[in-house]
Amino acid sequence: MHSDADSNPSPLLAVDNLTLRFSSASGNVVDGVSFSVSPGETLCIVGESGCGKSVTALSLMGLLPMPPAQITAGSAMFDGKDLLRMPRREMAAIRGNRMAMIFQEPMTSLNPAYRIGDQIAEVVLRHRPVTRKQARARALEMLDRVKIPAAVKRLDDYPHQLSGGMRQRVMIAMALANDPALLIADEPTTALDVTIQAQILQLIRTLQEETGTALIMITHDLGVVAEVGDRVAVMYAGRIVEQGSVDDVFIDPQHPYTLGLMSSIPSLSKREGRLTTIPGMVPTVDTMPPGCRFAPRCPFAGAECKAAVPPLTDLSPGHAAACIRAPLEAEAHFDGAVA
């Protein structure tokens, strides 16, 4: 984890009250989400599938079709401009240049018909006043940088000739080719085995330290958060329910959902009993309950939890939770259903 993130407090990206819905849905798929990330800092957005993490990222990158998606409130200030209200042409000039994204499955993001060297060079040519030869040299430099062996030979390979881990390295090379100020990584290691996953995370972290890029890491894996995060935003059913430094949230989780996520992690030391799970499912956008959206699954919920939406409230400097029961007593433990 980086210790210097706090030395530059002015955010590179500041998202405020982002609210988004799809025209066919009755509720907001992202509901009043606010967070920020500073240069050189890693913010992890964590939560179960379907909680709105990826939709949030795609909206910031201007990659959601509008309609059916519709941003009904909020702003996302980046370099002094609001990404949510930026003309499409201006957004296209920023995407892949000042901002870049790594996706979950590189095979769907790389074009199978083009050599990987050409695909990286194309990103450089689109945004930089360089010749094709210079762009190809940059592609080779990036393949070296992401530690692809025999990079000269790999330049002319097609995506199908590479392993999953190598394809993900190519995606990272492509995302970083223009030295973006902000990198968004959406579950970048989910499709990879554990050993390769650790290598890719280490690679992203090393490259980030070298370049000072701000990173938003979207994941459902708290192990990934512990590995790379400075700060974490826990997201549930389209809302941020807890936010703080990784240390604060891991040592002193203050939302029942965060507590449930923590309790679901296998421990190397404790063997007795079975893994705790959080009962129930994340509600769909059409079945969002009133009040606290976690209340139907929460062991601490009372009638008041279902009556009003709990605001994200500061419990200590930089650590906030959206729970009327917070701060939770130290002895409170999550007593969910067992798997």
C-alpha cells in the first residue's frame, strides 16, 4: 500500500451524487454515489455482483449507451471538467489517453483479427502526433514494461496465440501506452488462476508507482483490496455503504454488510465451523426495498432501518458508514446463515 497518497490531497477525479437509471427499470441502478481519487492513489470499489460497480465505471468512461442509460443527477469532475456532461467527441479524446480502462476478460476486449503490436500502436497513433514506426516502437516498449517475454516476437502474435495472463498484460500495456492520469481496472484478475492473478496485481502496482497514475480497482475480492488498496468504498445495491482507508475498514468495519463480507473470507488459522455467508441476494433494480437497501439481509435491522435511507456519516476522519446502528459495538458479530 502506498503511504504517499495523503501527501497530495487534491483529487484528480471527484464523483459527487452520481445517480443513474435505465429507462426500463423502476429504480436507480446507481444511487447518489460519491467518491474521489488522487494522483498516485488506489481506490478499491468492492461489493457483490450486481451492486453497480461496473456500471459506475462504464458511466465515467462514457461507455454506456444513452439511452437506455440515463444519468439523472450528479457530477464527475476530472481535470476540471464534468465527465458526465462532456460532448462525445471530447470524451473520445480523453478515453484511452488521459483515462484508460482494463476490462475483466481480455479476449473480448482485444480484436482477434489484428496483431497485438498493431492494436497497441493504434491507441498511440489515435492520441499522439507520432509516425507508425514510432507507435510500433512504443508498443514494443510497453510489452517490455509489462514483462512479456520475447516481446519483439510477440508484437506480431494474434490474441489467440497468448495465454489469458499474457492477454491481460497486453490489455495493461494498451491501457498505459499513453501514460493516463487515471486507470480504471474492472475485475482485471477474475478470469486468471491465483498465481497469475498475484503477478498481474503486482505488475499493476509497480507500474502505478512508476507513473503516479491514479487507480480505481473494481473487485468483489477483499484479498485484492488488501493487496493494492489505499482507500476502499464498499458498494451495495447501487449505494456506497462504507468508505475509508483500507486499514480503517479492515480493522474496524462499521457497516453490517462490510462485516458480512469480512466474515465470508476463509481463514488460514481458524478451521472450526463452516464459512459464514450473508443470507439472501442483492435486490434487483426493480425490487429495491425502501430505507436501507441492506435491511432485508441484515441481522441488526429494525423497523426504523426500513423507514428511511441512512446517510453516509463520518464516524472518524475519513471513515464513514451508512448505518443508523454505527458505530457497531465491538462484540457485535455477523450471525448470518451458514453455507
